[in-house]
Amino acid sequence: MYSRNSWDLSGTAVVAIECQNGTLGEDVAIPALRDAAGDLVDRIDDVLRTARSHGVRVLHAVYEGALGASNLGTEPLWRFIGPASEQWGPGTLPTRVLPRLLDATDIVSPRHHGLSPVQGTELLSLLKNFGIHTVVLVGVSVNIAVLVTAAAAAGEGFHVVVVRDAVRGVPPEYGEMVLENSIRQVARLVLSADLESQWQSAAAPATAG
């Protein structure tokens, strides 16, 4: 269980949402999101490295394209994302996790439909199978994917933590509004530096023993 002052690291996982070349690297589908990223990849890298050093499982939720589907969904966003990601598929450059963020011990969970990694996927079931009860979210974007994932995970009984300087929305000021007025209602917000300090404290007794 997670509280502000204690962590069960063995039951914690970090889910990195769409930290892939097509969102934060080359051949991006939404240039405005990459342009607003700033030091986001650095902060995500910090969180993932810290997680691995403490034995916290890391999962990457990536979008691998619609695989030729003609009916992507009714959401207006698909009118833009659909054509921009038309050539995406498993193994193509835009769908690969940014190399600096990927480790051999990580798990990659792909999807081929929907606007969030929990929409009709096995992600939450996978986390439960691993005995995870606390989910830490990083990645993009706060506008939809991070928000929907946080709400869905909380609704399934997970404790949800969002690393506020390791997520981003567009425009950035709107992303901050979503964090404060929506995501805060379903998840705890923490800065990456504070998260690292909390995990170090949680790991200290085991190290001392």
C-alpha cells in the first residue's frame, strides 16, 4: 500500500504512457506535444532509472497504429491522429519506445485502438497478475491518455500516483489545469525528486537489514 510517507515497492509499478518516437521523438503525430515537452524525457528517464534501482517494475504502454482499421473511433482527435499514424505498425520507428527510456527488464504493452492504454487492453489485468497495487504514471498526454488511465486504474482499485513533472499536456498551462482540477481527484501528485526521496526512504530499512 502507498501513503504519503510509506511505499511497498514490491507492489509498485511505473507505467510510461506513449513515451515513443512517434510522440516525443522523430516522426511525431502531434508536433505541438513534442514541442511542449521541454525536459520531460529527462524527468521520465530519472523516474524509470530510480524505479529499476529499487526493483520497481517498469511497463511501457505504446500505440502501434490501427493496423489498417477503417473505423478508428468517433472521437474528433482521430481525424488528425488517424492520417498522421497511418503507416505506424509493430516495429516501425514511431511505435518504438525512446531508446534511452527502454531497459531489457522493462515490459512493453502495445495497443492498436483507443486513445488510452486502458481502453480495451490487458494492461490493468497484467498489473494485477504481477501483484501490483500502486501504479505510478509518467508520459503523455495529460489531455486524455494520462487522465483516462489514472481514472480507470483508480476505478479498478489501484492506488494511483502521477509524477507531475514527468507528464505533459498541450498547451502546458492547460495540462497544469488538468492536473490540479481533474487528475488530483483520482490520483496523488508528486514531483520526481520527491518520489526518488520517498523510494530511497522506503528501501532503506531493507538495505540496513
